[in-house]
Amino acid sequence: MLFEYGVKAAIGKGNRGVSIRQVCMDNTAACFSAIGGISATLFSCIKSAAIVAYEDLKTEAIQRLEIEDFPLLVTNDTHGRDLYTEEVEKYRRILNQEAS
């Protein structure tokens, strides 16, 4: 995992799974997710980009980005919290209450 090599944050898409919680706590790191469907807006927030690893993977290469006003959600934090798990459970409870 990149966090074990000093990376402090990563932007991903979707749920990263249960194991990422402990990894974030152990490495004082965080995971972010971008809001889907706004790629043109996100692209305009990138001020510079440099490939730092796996250049042969093209668009999947690891890049260092300089960003400004980039709308992200914190999905996994340094305390082991997981936005996806918490929000799904929260809305499941709300829907169950409304169905009762």
C-alpha cells in the first residue's frame, strides 16, 4: 500500500473496503473520493500534474497533483472512519423507521 511509503492522501473512486481503515490509522493517512459526473469541473481544478510511478500504465499511472478548490469527500480518515459505511447505515436506519 502506498501509505506505508509515506503517501498521506489518495483520491479514489468508490468504497475501498474494510482494511483501509486500519491502514489510514496506522499511517496517519486519508482517502478522498471525487464527486461523480463533474469531470470537466474537476479537471479545471488541477494546476499541475507529474507522473511519479508506473508511467507505462498511462491514465492509471500514479501522479502528484497540485490542485486548487478541488471538491472532494473524505471517505476514510486517520481515526478509522468510513463515510460509505456510516452513511449507508444511517440511511438504512432512516428508511427502516419510515417503513415502520
